[in-house]
Amino acid sequence: MEPTERRVLVVEDERAIADAVAARLRAEGFAVEIAGDGPAAVEAARTGRPDVVVLDVMLPGFDGLEVCRRIQAERPVPVLMLTARGDETDLLVGLAVGADDYMAKPFSMRELAARVHALVRRASKISSVGEKTPSAIRLGDLEINQAERRVLRAGVEAHLTPTEFDLLVHLAGRPRTVVPRERLLAEVWGWADASGTRTVDSHIKALRRKLGADLIRTVHGVGYALEVDR
């Protein structure tokens, strides 16, 4: 379990849902703050500096996508986005503005807590990366600078979310090798089950949009492979 000082900001305008999520996360050892609209969420993220944000898409004031855009512009923070519709367009836009993961309502409190724990672990791992990290991976026209967490393809920089970057690095560590979606979930997201394979698919789509549709090959029913020269 993560230390008690880990802070989670829950942004949800339906008070019953917000209270239920907050209660579960407090039981998991997190300190939790609740915001009920877009402007309040941005201010709470600025002043409270949470370790993770659980963010509903539909909010008064301005929506969760704008909240995510604004808080990520000030300070990178892991965001778990909640959506009632599960609409693919909303999901891709959410990933583009800096969300790391998403869950469609209705959701399991157990699964939500597990995903928040996984985001905290991944953020801690990223912040502890030191000089041991290889400075760069070069595969064809793809260059990944792990120390600076920057990616270029054909000399053009692509701005990736933390999850997109970690997913790309994982695939780049085994180029042209098909990696099952379940393995990606376990090793990139830190999930113990395979209930979120659509999350992998959405992040792959975001990587293709930012780096080129030819970069990652789909092996239907299995997983994905990075298609670049060694």
C-alpha cells in the first residue's frame, strides 16, 4: 500500500459518486480532496499538488478535458479519467490532453482503487529514474531519449503523455516482437488482470496518431509490435 501522504484529487459533480470514491481511496491510505466543477478542480490541483487526479469528463464550469489540459500545462500529474459514455472520441481527446488512463461508468470501486495505486507506483518509478537509464534508444528514424523523456521521429519531436512514453519504450525494447496486450497491461500499467485491454488499444491509437500509423503493427487477437529497423 502506498504511503498515507499520497494525495488524490477526485473531480466529480455527482456528490454521491464523489463521496463513495473518496471513502474507498481513504480506506486505501490516500489523502483525498474533492472538487465539483472545472474551475474548482484546476484551483485544487494548483494548491493541493495531488499525486493522482481522478477526473470525470462531464463537469459544470468547463469539462474534464479542459481541466486535464490546464492542470497538465502547469505540472504533469497522472490522471484517471471517468466517462459515462465510453465514447472513443472522448477517450482519444482525453489521452491527447494528458490523461493516463480511463474508466467507463459504472465502474468497480475495487478496480478504480487498483488503478490509482498503479498510477502512483508508475509515477514513483518515473521520478526515481537516475543515471542508470540508457540515454537513448535509436531504431530507424525513431529516437527515444529516456533521461529527458523525449521522442523524435524523422527529427520531429512528438509530445507524449507519460503512459504513451512508457508504452513506446516497452515496445522499443523488443522491436518487431509481438507483445500481448495482457503483458502490456501488466508491465506498463501494473495491472494484475486483463480487464482493461481497451485501454491499451486507445493508447496505441494515440501513438499512431502522433508518430505515424506505420509504426506499430496489430496482430489481431494477440497484441502489438513496433515495426522499425533495428
